[in-house]
Amino acid sequence: MEHIEDCISFLLGKAYQQVNQAAKRGLEVYGVTPVQFALLKLLWDQDGQSGAELGSRLQLDAATVTGMLDRLQNAGLIERRPDPKDRRINRLFLTTQGRQLQKPLEKVMDQINVEVYSRFTPADAEKLKAMLLNLGNVEVPA
């Protein structure tokens, strides 16, 4: 490679830094990180999931998920409840405070999406999303 700008790792890293920093700035007002937002988003979509289910969907290891869930619980945004059928499993539920953050946090992230995708034509934005899903080996749920 002739220039560092020819390196896919460098280019993806720089793009990630820009988008992640924008997300951090927007979410920090609410005391939430981008990955914590992702966990909350999954619970807004379907409350009562297990940590293993959330980790699988976000492709995160159990230790990482557990630490983030601990922080969300300590912040009063979620609570753990034993699964009624299998007490070895904790189910995660949003608190009232956690539910109240949905609209403001989604507004922040929607604005970031608009800002990033506005750099592209609508067709190119869709292609970018498809390429990122492919590259990240991410399946969109039905």
C-alpha cells in the first residue's frame, strides 16, 4: 500500500472514531454510553430479555454485557428479576427512568444517523448500510 489512506483498517477506524465521538457527546448528557444505548434500545424493543440474549444480538461477550448491565442497574435504568421458569437466569426490565430516556436518546441517535447519512445520496447511504452490515456480519432481525 502506498498511503495509510489505502488501509481499510485505518479508514474504518477513522470513520468509527468520528461517529462514536458524536454519539458519546450526544448521549453523555444523559449519562449513557453508545453501547449502553444499544442495550437500552433492545430492551425498549422487547423488555424482559436475558443478558445472554442481549449479548448475542449485539455480538458481545458475557463479561462485557454483565459489566454494562451492572452500570445500567446502578444508574437506576434497569432491574434484574429472576426468570419464573429458571431462577438461574435473570430477566432485564426497564425502570420508569429507563423508559423515560427512550425518546430523548433515540432523538440523539436519529440526529447522528441523519448527519452521517446526509453526506451521501440516499442510494449510497443504503449501500453503505448494507456494506457495513455485511462487513460486520450483522443479521437484521425479521
